Amino acid sequence: MATARAATSANFLLTLEGVASGYMQSCVGGDVFADVIEEPVGGSFFVKKHIGQPKYDDITMQIGLGMAQPVNDWIAATWRGQYARKNGSIITGDATFKVQSEREFHNALITETTIPALDAAAKAAGHLTVKVSPEFTRLAKAGSAKLPPATQKQTKFVTSGFRLELDGLDCSRVRKIDSFTVQVHVSDDAVGNVRAPDKEPSNVEFPNLRVTLSDGPTAATWQTWLDDFVVNGNSGDGQEKGGAIVFLDPGTKELGRVVLHNVGILALRHAPPATLVADLYCERMELQIGKSAPPAPVRKLVDPARIIGIRG
């Protein structure tokens, strides 16, 4: 398996459909590689080796909440099962914004979105980690010697700035929500001798949530829900909760939210000192950041069958 190449420069600009869409915290991947295929040869002590078709590493991007709205819309649509293949590029520049390289990606699908751990005692900057799976990539000649200035306003978000909302529960003493990842399962659909097989998404998988809160009187609503839902078995749709994980800036202004649908409780465990850890399932989540753009017009995708021989 290929090893992802990590760029060490200071600035990473994402473009989508030819439009600059904001600077990222980091970006790795997108390289081309091939697997080794071994074939035993009759009557020989040696194994014949050759390479298979070219493959392309996933691209992993760390982004803030201030990216251009089409980036947010792309993630949100993916979580709804409305998969959209995007073309774009990663332009890498040094600390002075001098362009070093540009890597194009084509027909890419979002396959993972990771929400960072949220902790009331933390002071770290918050970023979403987004993984995209391209059908193919290639190095391109950068269009200019300098990266453009960052026109998109970067939103201040630290991991201590959050609020949990769940119907009928006192969430005022929630101290932490563990990191979680929304995944899209994708398989390669190779047809004939096509060098870059289509990538076909199947389903979206929403993970369980782990929430840490202070024990005491404010936890009574959680214990009541656990007793009814788990012990008494009243665990139908009517007893599931709706709610949201809300991202806040230092002034407690809302920056965005993860809307939660059909939440159920699995466990409520005691942990020292004076802490409860709740495990929850969630059937569906929605990402809401910024103002959603109108649906994009249908565009013709690049046909990988026409780019036989392209090298990453």
C-alpha cells in the first residue's frame, strides 16, 4: 500500500469546480500507486511479479468552519445521501504564499467527515477532518506564482465552544463529546480495461455518540430516560430524542450545528470523579453550517475511460 505524501508547506488552498474555496489547516494524500500482483510460474522456484491498475490515495483535509459555502453544501449533501462527485485541486504554497505545486482531483466523493472531540476544558482550535476519494488525480502546472489572498473570513472556533441539545434532557452540565466520524461506503466499479474505475457510493453510516456529563441533580433526566428506555424497554420511535450539537464562537454565537435525529440511549456509566458517561445511538445526522446554496446544475462528469495513461 502506498504511503501518503504529507506536504510541509504553510498554506493549502482548496478549489472546487475552478473556484477558490478557502484555505485549509492541512492536506495529505492524492498520490498514485499500484499494487503488486504475484503469479506463480509452473516449474520455477520464482514468482512472476507485475503491477496492477493505477490507484489513487484518498485526500485528507483539515478545514475550519469558514470555508466557502459550496464546501459546506458538499458535506451536507453527502450526509443526506445525495452524493456529488466534484472536480477540484489542492494548491500548495509556502509561508510567503509562493506556489509550490498543484494537484488536481477528479470525480471525487466525500467518504468521511470527522467532528473533533468537544471538551469544555480544552483550548484547541476546532477543525473538521474531511476525506475525499478521487477516481484519479494528476499534477498540474500552477496557474500563478502566488496564491491569492484569503478572502473567505475564517471563523474562530475552539473545541470548548459547544452546546448539546436533546429533547427533555438537562444538558447544562455536559462537559465533553467524543470525536466521531460519519462514513460513506464506496466501492470501485471496474469495467473492462478502464484504467481509473468508477467509485460507487452505497450507504451513509452514522456513528454512536459518547457524552460525558457531571453527576448530580442535573443528571436526573438522563437516569430517568435510561430507566424507561433500557430497563423498562420503552425504546420505540416515540421515546427516541431529537436534538443538536451546536458549535459556538468565543462569544457564544452559533457557528453551525449537527442536527440529531432518532437518538436512543444505550448506557449511562459512573466514572470518577462525579462523572457520568452516556452512550447514545443516532439514526441520522445533518450538518448545517452557513446558509445553504441552491442546488447546483447537473454537469457532465469527466469520463475516466478517456484519460488512459494519465500519471499522478
